[in-house]
Amino acid sequence: MRLTETQGGLKVHAVAGTYVVMFGFDLPQAECDGLMGFSLHRANHAEQEANFLTAMKAFAATDPGFPAGAMYSTKDHPIQSFQWADYSAKPGHEYVYTISALKGTPENLTIHEQVSLTITTESPETGDQDIFFNRGIAASQAYVRRFGDKRPQEVPNRKAYEWLSRGLNEALEDFVRSCVPGVHSLRIAAYEFNYEAFLKVVKEVLDTGVDIKIVYDARKENPRERNRAAVARQGLDDPNVSFERTQPKSYISHNKFIVKLENGSPISVWTGGTNFSEGGIYGHSNVAHVVEDIDVATAFNEYWNALSTDPTSSPLKDVVEAVSPLPAAEPPVGTTVLFSPRRNLDALDWYAERALSANEGLFMTFAFGMNDIFKNVYQNSTAPFRLALMEKKTRSMKAGPEKEAEELKIQLLRNMPENVFAIGSFIRTNQIDGWVKERLTNLNSHVRYVHNKFMLIDPLCDDAIVIGGSANFSDASTRRNDENMIITRGNTRVADIYLGEFMRLYSHHAFRESLQWREPGDPPKPLRLDDWWIDYFGDTARSSRRRFFARSAI
């Protein structure tokens, strides 16, 4: 849901996803003299809740001296930014937000302008596309406040796992358990298929008489041995149920999807970038995307049928390109699919062309470095606001001149004011600005932070394009691996959910990465008393951010 309200000179544009409500504020530069920041009050009348949102900075003059990791009410310690987000919203809830532009002094803040708006967050189960993002940030202040210095497996009653799942695992189990024997069938394609709690659910539903068939990756030792062992332990190793994907040896079967059929006809598909593994569901950041569309589900089912015969590369490419032909130019309005492997890199080039077509904003995630094609995109795009969220600066590389050269390329892109990148990180010390030390879950060893693979093109316009799935926007994902991608165009609900989650993850890691330039023991930086707002105007990166989120022309 999107809503814009204006009162006097204050304009607020709000965008609600499922768990995130984003705000863009705007105030004419001529009215910003003496601006101390913005306060946000939220009311949820259905649950009889009303309170100011909180942040982690305070004015020095009115700092109450809270302990490390504490939060401060924006009523007394406002936000000094023209873009903010409420990451504590609940799906399917109506909220009344009141945003105030405050002036005065820390001891006597006064309201300059005020806007109220009522907005309803999206429910994951609304409409024909359901989207579930896991938490993806165990290394966070919120985790430490809830569970202390404990890994998920050390927290009683699996409460940490529940918090990390954020509804994704529950939705996955519900998708499988919703099947009725004699009516529904499931076709599963998996890279990592070894989270035994989920495999137990699959076996439970199989035993009720639901027709379930599985094809999983068995090309390389990892994850082949873990997959085989888990499948055997859960009694899913019946040759009429499980099929191994072994051809060709050097590639991977990287899919993570489930097709649901009703009376033999495909009706929906569960897909996205979440592996059926403990680390995939609870560890690094991931998304699952359910599409209830007969044409989309039928394409996935045809693809699964081809995979189940364990074909070599060339015959599979024939099927893939017949089932999911590359669009000639712009994708059609609605939802389409692209599968891999393909005979050439035309699909990767097509993704890059779509990225270059962005007029307002481009947002991409990179789990394994940035392909040269997309370095070119970020170098030559004309979109004024371009963000990238990366697991690391490069793909996995040994230290040396080649890696240094790749890191330099990324740094040169970051030096462009239109490009704003964040690299996965976490807080390793208790000695910076009152933030408390964080730790990783150790549920993932290879990809620790950002496993998402999606692209958002002009996500706040009505013709937004969202591209996402299992593929990593790379050569191998296009020509070699078994992969799938969903393309949605003109679906603002889908775009709003993805953008909110992108900004949640981006903001989280951008701050943590910035700490590498801070010295441990530096005194906390309080809210500012100067013209902090000045670089939100003119030809600056922050000005582009203000215009984008507030939907302002100047």
C-alpha cells in the first residue's frame, strides 16, 4: 500500500510492505532552518497500542544515560534523516502514523509541521502472490536484546529459530500440509534438501497418500552426501519418490521450488532463493515467493518433468528455452518465468538491459560478487538512485593482485554519488556508540549474510519490475546451472514488499560496514545541532534519496 499526505510544507510518502513501512519526508529547503529532525508516532487502535517510534541516537543535552543498546523515543530525540522505516510493523494491520517536523531546542522541541496518515500493511497471504522474507540478520541488536549472547540452538523452545524464520518456515510447512490426498500432488526441485524438520513434514504428508516426487542435487559431494543422508533418514529414498540430479558433473542443480498440482493440473508454485536447509531458512537472508498462477505453475511443472529425467546439458537447454523463451524486450505486464541452463548469455544481457532501463531507482542484491555486466550497469545507468547489497566485495577469490583489482573496480563504482553499496557485516565490539557486540549464527559457512538474488527496477512507480529467484545474475547461473527466475511487472504490492525488505537489509549492513572506519572507544555521536539537513538538497546522494522516497521532483 502506498499513500502520500501533505500538510503545509511537510510532505510524507509512505509505502507499506508486510513487516516494513517506509517513509520519505520532504520539507522545502527554505523551511529547514532550525530543523531538529522528525518524530514518528504510531497508533494501532485494534490492539490498543500507541507510542512513538524509537531510534538509537540522543541529544547530548537531554541524554537520559540509558545503557548500551537502548533506544530513545523520537518524541524527544527525533530522526535526523529524510527517509526512515518502521521495521516493527505486523502484517495485515492498520496503523495511524503521525510525523512531526520539529524545531526549537533539545530541551524545548516544538512542532513546525505535522502530517497524519492511515496505512495498512500487506498480508503475505493476500492476492495471488505470497512473499516471505526470513529475518536474515541474527547478528543484530534486536537478536542480542532478545536472546543475549546465545546461538539459536542454545535458546530454549526454538524461540530464536522462530524469530529468525519470521514466518517463512511456517509458510513452507503450511504449503506442504495444505495438500489433500487424492487431490493434490507436489513436485519438489532442490539444491540443498537436508533440513530434516522439513523433510519430516514432507514424509508425514507423503504418508497420508499425497503424491510427492523430489529431484535433488547429487552432482558434487556437497550437498550430495548431506542430501542423500537426510533423505534416507527420513524414509524418502524410495526410487519412486526421490530422483538424483547428476548431469553434468561440473554444474549444480540450484533450484529451490515446489509445484502444487490439483487433480493433475498445476495450480501454484513455491519458489525463491531459500534452500531447504537449516541455514537457508534461518541463517543468511532469503526470500520465498509463492505464485498462484496456472500458466506459471505449468511452466515450472514442465521444467520439473525435464529435470526428473536427469538430462545432460544440451537436451535440457532445448526444453528450457521452449518452456521459457526470452522476452523480445520489456517483459509483459503480469508474471513470467525464465529457466536455466540456456545456450548463451542472452538472458543475462536481458537482465542487464532491464537494469539499464531504470529511470528513478535500481536495487540489486549480489551473493557472489558483481558480474562485469552489472558493473557496467552501475557505471552507465542514468537512474539517479542506485543501491546494491553485496555479501562480499568480490566473488570467492584468493588474496592477491586479481582480487585487489576486483575490489578496486567495486570501490570506483562506490565513488560515484549515484551508487550506494553495502557489504555484509556485523558489530564485533561493545565499544562503539553504545551498540552491543553481535555474533553470527554459524548456520552458514560459505554465504553468511546476503543470499538473496533479486533486482528492483523503479519499484515505486506503477510499472515496477521485480526479478528474483534462485539465479545469481552470473554466467554460470545462466548457461550451466539449473535455475529459475520470476519476473513480475506492474504489481505494486510485490514491489512494495521487496523494496521494504531490501531497505531493511541494506540499512542493517550499511551501518555495520561503516563501523570499520570508526575507532573503538570513540565517544558516542549525539544528534546534531547544526544544519544536518543541508546535504539532503542539491546534487548529492542524500538529495537523490530524499527525492526518491518522498516522490519529490526537486
